[in-house]
Amino acid sequence: MLGFHVSQAHIWRPLSVGLICAGLLAQQQTQQPAQQPGQQPPVADSGAKFETTAQLVVEDVSVTDKNGKPIEGLTAKDFTITEDGVPQTIKFCEPQKLLDTATPPPISTAPPAKALDSGRAKVDPVTSIQITTEPAGDVRYRDRRLMVLYFDMSAMPPPDQLRAETAAINFVSKNMKGPDLMAVMSFSDGVHVLQDFTDDRDQLLKVINKLFIGDAQGFDEAVADDSAADTGTAFGEDDSEFNIFNTNRQLSALQTAVKMLGALNEKKVLVYFASGLNLNGLDNQAQFQSTTNAAVRANVTFFAVDSRGLVATPAMGDASHGSPGGIGMYSGSSALAGAMNFSKSQDSMYALATDTGGKALLDNNDLGQGIVEAEQSIGDYYIIGYYSTNTKLDGKFRRIKITYNGDPTAKVSYRQGYFGGKVFSKFTSSDKEMQLHDALMLGDPVTELTIQMEVNYFEMNSAEYTVPIAAKIPGSELALAKRGGYEHTAIEFIGEVKDEYGSTVTNVRDTYNIKLTDETAAQLAKQPIQYDTVLTLLPGSYTIKFLARDDETGRIGTYMRKFVIPNLAKELKRVPISSVVLSGQRLDVRDALSNAKQKQPTVSPLVEDGIKLIPSVTDVFSRSRDMYVYLQAYEPGAATVQPLVAFVTFYRGDQKAFETKPLPVTEAMTNKLKTMPLRFQFPLNKLAPGKYNCQVTVLDPGSNKAAFWQKPVMLVQ
């Protein structure tokens, strides 16, 4: 068995590692019998196991001479890198040259025009990450400047929101340069990616103009000092303690935003629009440090812009707040407290920017200047990567030192360190979400878990189809953990269905929780876990990508395939039939092992009278069990139901090995399609083990039409 564990310190994107052992492969091929199609692979004998842990560290390095001009033409030999004092071997050095010329053709993540003409409603992403990552080998962001406009709507009153929006519009319209790629985010009830990175000015202006002025109000700071407004109420507890949570919400949202950006190798700047940021003593320090650390790890620089602009506040405050009361009005303590609160709110923004290598624009009415400074902060630089010699997955901070071997007067700017990788048991909820997102975006499948899937379709009405999906995972591959006296395991399923143009038309996300007693837990080692869900789709060509993750160990398996849903309404030459489901098992929908607290689909053609037909998925059947065959035929144009005849045939080579008696079908469901269910059940014990072709034939004697369906199956003892 060959096992590899590869993690990544900076961008956390799994790498594809290949190892070809020709001699070992040839030996296995000569010693093992040929595996029949559909047959489960044999369990490999315990043998040599190779494991490696590699953490790819990516650094963005700027080198300028004493006059501030970038030094060009450098290679890996011109740099020396140490990590915690240990020399590292540079694997690549990629220059990024930003030419402020005319705007090149737009880079947009929007689907092609044909996909937009489908009339389908927008489908929300299945994960909370919405910034498009760079697949392996993709250089879409090379020589580009990545900038994010982040509007903290909870930290700005409506007039400040309007000023921030105006500044952003002016920059995009007048100051945006050729290499600039911009994204737009906002924070209100959550972090929203309003626009992924693009250089399409019209699209950016359209998104910014749609910002809802007045959104996320009600989280204003409530002070409890002499500057507090006199509301005329009796003395009581104030709500200033809620400021702690409001500030943590704002900082946590920023942390979420930078983690989205962390999957990109290039330098990123985030322009943070807010009307100050109020830290409450030491209560917010932990979240503040967590946010800045996340920005450093993701190579994101904050440029904080105080959207209040230049403020000249009267001693007793302006009309946006009530006047203070008490003796403080006459002693000057109210005016002093107000000035101190204002200053502290700016100090926090200043610290947020400087701790990540950026700048803060304070007391300036030209808010667009903050965006210009953010743009100017990214010049030509180099992307340098190395594999750390420290392979421990402890999550600890590692200090980096990069030295330019040339001119000693040159200035070298880079990230001073990073936090190492972590094992899955140490992952936070954000880490787990990023892991799922990365696996979903990868072009190569992740095969830590074995997963197999079957997709069927049944006509629901003249336009839509019910699409049952069944996925199987061998129970022996799942980890069990003792919880509450029961064996427990959890599997998270996540999938996307895209049309032929690459647009996501639907998605699914579910968690499969299984609690078993000691008596039944052993069943997992002998039988697979099956997940079922039902989608609704239109006729067309689709691609489904499905992931399963064992939430105990973090192991992931992916399955990807293309499938076609035909338009049966246009079928005139044959009897229109659905896909055919082959099964060797039927279970009560309340069965503990098969149903394990899974979100059940509301309508499924495979469920009848509380009994669920379990698709075989692998098309391997035991001779000791009966086989069940289910399909539907449709007669939408007939005035009355026309009787059908159907039968199932097994062929072995060119010889007929078995055939069921003809099944007359005379009853149909009371719908416009006149759906006619066809059900078969027959034993397999009279057939010898081996490979067969299973054929289903449906005849319409009245119209001389027929339909044929065929699929290879395997019978085992």
C-alpha cells in the first residue's frame, strides 16, 4: 500500500504526488487474477508502506534598490531562506511583473453567455467559500494585482456608507489600472462575496451601486462614560458590555474574509472601510490577534480607511448623538471622553493595518486615496516556494528569514513567518470548511475514501425530472469513536451539479450521523454505508462532483461523472421509459443503519409504503438474494392507458441464460404523464456465478413500439 500525506503551510491546497513502482506493479499483475468488472477489489496483503509529509511554503518577496525601484531578473540562486534558523532549499522563484498599462481583456468568473440564457435561478454555493482558487497549472492571476474592497456595513452609519461607496465608484471609474483585479465583499449578517476577482469595470460598478445603504444598523457602540447621551431614563445597567461581542463579530468577519483569500499564492490587499473599530480593553485582544495572524498566514495586507473622513466634532457632540448630561458637561470630562473614544477607534484601525504591513487612512475626506495607496503598495515581486524541512503538524509559528545575496543596501520585504500545518483533530470549523472547498475545487480526485455513485432519473412532469442519487462507502473504511456509550461515526456529503456550460444548477450538502450499539457496530466492517438524496433537474447534459468526508479522521473521497437526462417528451419512436434501477435489497425507511439520521428526501420514486429500494450502485449481486428491478414507462399522449408487456433477460455471451415471464402492465398513476410503474422480483440462485448482461424489454403492442435497456452485472456466491 502506498500512502502519502501532503499538506501546505501557506495556501493549504493538496498537491498531486505520483509514484510509479514498475516492478511492484508487474508483480501484482502476475500474481493476482484478473478482476471482473463490477467486482469489489481484493484486500491487499500488508506490505511496505511509504509515507511522506511535505509542507509547501510560498512567500511573496519584493526587492527594491536604495532608490525604491524593483530589482528585476532575479532567480532562486539570488536568495537564501532559513526557517527557525535552518536553511531551506528553494524549489521555484516566479517573477510577477505588474505593468500599469491599458486594461487587458476582462477576467471574470461569470459563466459563459449561453449558460446565462438558461433562465435558471442563481444557485447558492455549497460551501461558504466563494473566491475562485487557482487550479493546478492555472496562471489566471499571474502578473495581476489582487485588491479587495471590504465594506463593514455594521461599523458605518448610512452617511459613511454612502461616502465609502462613492469613493469606490470613483476609483473603479478613474484610477483602476491594467493589472488590477478587484473583488467586492461586505459584512452585515455575514461575510458576503458580492463579486469575485475581475477587471470588468462595468461589472464592478454594477455591484458597488447595489450596496444597500443603511444595511446592518443596530450594532452601534454604547458607551458608559461621561460622553454617553442623556436619555432621561432612571439609572440601570447599561449595555456597553455588548461592545465586546460587536467588535469580535467585526474581527471574526475579517478573519473569515482573509481565509477565503488565503488559497491564492499572490499578494493581496484588503481595503477595509469602517467608521472606526473600538477595542474594549483586553477583551478583544484574542480575536484581534487571531485576525492579524490569519492575515499574515494568508499574505493579506489591510489598508484601513476611516469612512468618517476629517471630523471636527463640537465639544458636546454633533447631531448624530444625543447630548451628554451631568456635571461632565461643565467640567470638560464629557468632551475629553468623546475625543478619547474617537482616538481609540482610529488607533485600532491603525494597529490592524500596520500589524499586517499596510497603512491606515485617517482624517482625510478623500477616501479614494486609501484605495490608491493600496494599489501602489503592490509592485513587481517574486513568488518563492520551498518545502519545509520541519514536517511536524503542530500548528506552531515558524519564523522565516529571506536574504538577498546581491546588493546589501537593497530592501527585501516579505512575510516574516507562518503557522505550521495541523492534523485534522486540531482543525477549527473554518479549517474544515476550507478543506472541503479545496477538495471540491481540485481537478484531481481525492481517493482517501472509496466512493461509488449511481444516478437515476424519473419524469416528474412535462419539464422536470426527479433524480435519485445513491452513494456507497465501504463501512470498513470509516473510523468509529466511542461517544455516550455508543459507537459513533459521521460522514459529511457535499456535491455540485453543473450543466454543460459549467454553471452550477443545484447542489447538496448533508451529514450522515450513525450511532450503533455494540451488537450492530460490527456490521459496518461487513457492509457499506449508503447515502441517498433526490434532486430535481431539467433535461440536459450534466456533471456531478460528489465528496464524502469522514468527520472523525478528515479522510475524503471524491466521485465525478457526466450524465445525461433525455427529453422523454420528444421520444416518438420508442416507448419512453425512465432509467432502470437494479437492487438486491429493500429496507424500511426507519432502518437505523441505512437511515442513520440522514435528511430524507421528501419525494422519491424508490420509496413505496415505507419500504425503500436500495440501488446496488456497484451492480454486484449475491445469488442468495432476490433481485429487484424497477422502472417507469410513460404514455402522456394516449387518451386511455395502453397495456404494456415487459420482461427481464440475462445473457451470458451470446446465450440467453434466464428470462422472466412477461409482465402485463395495465394500470397507471393518476397523473398527466400516465406513469406506469414496472416492478420485477426474482431469485438468482439458479444462475451460475459470473458476468451477465441484464436486459429489460418493454413492448407496446398497440402502437408497435418497444424500448430496450441493457447493463452488465456480476453474480457472486
